[in-house]
Amino acid sequence: MGLGPDDLTANHRRIIDRAEILMGGKRLLAFFPAVPAEKKIIGKNLDEVIAYIGQWMKRKSIVVLASGDPLFFGIGAKLVEAFGPDRVTIHPNVCSVAAAFARIKEPWGGVRVFSLHGRKNKSDLLKALTEEDRVAVLTDPERNPAWLARLILENLSGGFRMAVMEALGTVAERHGWYSLEKAAAVKFAEPNIVVLKREPQPVATRRRPALGTPDAWFDHHQGLITKSEVRAVTLAKLRLEAGQVLWDLGAGSGSVAIESSLFIGRGKIVAVEKDPQRVEQVKANSKRFGVRNLKIVQSELPEGLERLPKPDRIFIGGGGRDLPPIISEAVRHLRPNGIVVINAVLLQNMHDAQATLRRLGFATEIVQVQIHRSQEMPWGERLEALNPVWIITGIRKMEVRIRKAEGGKGKKR
């Protein structure tokens, strides 16, 4: 039906007029009082609807009315699944998201869309909001725009403007932009749809870094960030001390570099990243957390390391196929008694990292970190696994021998 009867073509109307059974929500059926077909209201129980259609479809022509587009979070997919594509004809129309973006006059190609209709996907939605600049949300009476605004304020501390389109396609239609604080206190007309658009964070929203800082507090691209739990173990393996110099190579969002400021104090942190977009993210995150001793260098590793201050600690979070030469060049500049820590998600990189470090005279340790996070289900929760991460630590064998010798002396006493 698109937004309403005005979006129906002449062909659509002929199909409706010839129907022997006309099915749809109460609001949609009310548009066709003159159609002589038997009217059947579609309620919440779709299994009953499927059973009814299956009982009558061989004997009568059945037309099902759907708001928006039938295959866009609509009943069309359910009907095709139940009866097969050969027994269902779909007539497309304007979907609510297309109409919403038309109202705010913005393109919507590539925009993530979430439906809250009878779905418990709060965790997925929050994850998307940490990764995307624009997200469209189909609300329902319970999970309405005010609920959504409060959810974002409580979990992400804001960071978005909200456009709410109310009663699209009706005489009561209206739309406007709201701050999350204002939207949280407004009762919007049903049905409605929300477009969330990230807004630049002012310096006033600075945060203080903490061990295990939530991923959502960092600007990052499509989940490409060292997850908070892995970050905590990584920093433990680095054994940072005040006044040291840390290199964060393949810095990504800069999350490890920023949290390392908790331990380095007035030392120096150098983040090296080749991707211009991620360099800007590191700059934004550094500004947000007020980390002033972080130097950001755009360079394709292993180039340019000789111009940096000599490190006491090295963290490598990227590298791909070039990981062995990056390690070799980086540790060449490492100070005596230095430590290098490498995070890898590929088996090949884990093997290459350990082999390279051993070849260069380092004692190595490998720890696998496997994180599971709770995920809401229709009732209760389940645990969803994140990618396992191998944390490879390299310590120069000279330091290992010194530590063993010191341990032996302690035992003699």
C-alpha cells in the first residue's frame, strides 16, 4: 500500500476490486468499505493467518494488504516462505524508510535499518550505532522514539540527533528533528519511524580513559577496534610503566594507545596508522579523552619507524601479510629490556609472529582470549562469541635470564 491509498496504481486497485477475500490490518481494510470481498483482519498471530490462507487459496482469490513495501520487514516474506514463490505475487511500493529519507531530503543508500516490531534486538542496534553514522529504526508502540532516545542516552551517552516521522502518508503527518534529551520526553503519534544521525561531539563531552573503556565510547569503523576485554589483557601483557615510550602500530581507532595513557603518565605514545579515515578517528578519540602525549603518524608500516622516539614497549594490532617485516623493523628500535605484544586473529599471523620473534632472539608467550557477551533473546539471554584473539608477547632473552637470576638469588636467601 505504500504510505496509503494515494500510492496505489490503477492496476493495484483492479486487483483489490477483484479480490474474493481481502486481508489486512484494521487500518488498511478501512480504506476499502465499498469492495465486496470478504474482509479478514490480520492480527498478531501470523500462524493463524497462514493457516487461513492455506485453507482458502485454492478456491478463492486472496489479496493481502501490507503497509509500505510487502518485502521490507513486511508480511510478504512470510507468505513466500509459507506457500512458495510460485503461489505468491508481490506488488512493490514505497517503503517507510524511503519516504522518511525523502522527508528529510537525504539519500539512504547503504543505511542500516532496524525493526523493533516484536523483536528483542537491542544489543544489535546499540552495536550498529557504534559503527554507523546513520541508522533508520522502525518503532512500535512499546519501543517508541522516546524509549529509543533513553536507550541511547543510557548506553552511549548520546551522540545522535533524531528525526521522527509521525503518521506518514496521513493528514496528521508531521516530521522534525529532535535532540535525544527532548525526544525522550515526547509522546509521538503512531505509527512512526526514526532516523538517527551522528553529530560531531563537542570538546565539552570529553571523557576520562579507564581500563576496559566501553567500545562505544570510541569512534571506530564497523567494529574494527580492539575489544575492551582484549584491550585489558593486552595492556597487562605490555607491563607499562610511568615515563615509558609506547608504539601502537596499526593503531586503528587508537583505543590501546589511549588506555595506555593511564599507565605511562608523562611518557610518550606514538600511534602509527596508514588509513586516513582511521587517523582522523584516532585524532577524534585522543581529543575526546584528553590524551595530550599521543603523537599520531600516518605511514604505511614498516616505513618511517626510524624517525620515531625509541620505544620501551611496542604493540602491533595490525599488519596482515606484512606482519613479519613489520615486527623485524620495529624490534630493531626497541630499547633493552623492552616488550613487544602482538594481537592476531588469523592462525597464520599467530604462527608468523611467534616464529619471527623467536628468530630475533625473543622468548615468547601466547595467550588465547575468547570473549562471550550476553545477547537478548525473546525470553532470557544467550552468550554470543566474539572472534578469538591470540596475544603474543615477546621479551628479549637477556631480560628473561636476568629475571631468572634474580629469582634464584631470592631463593638462596
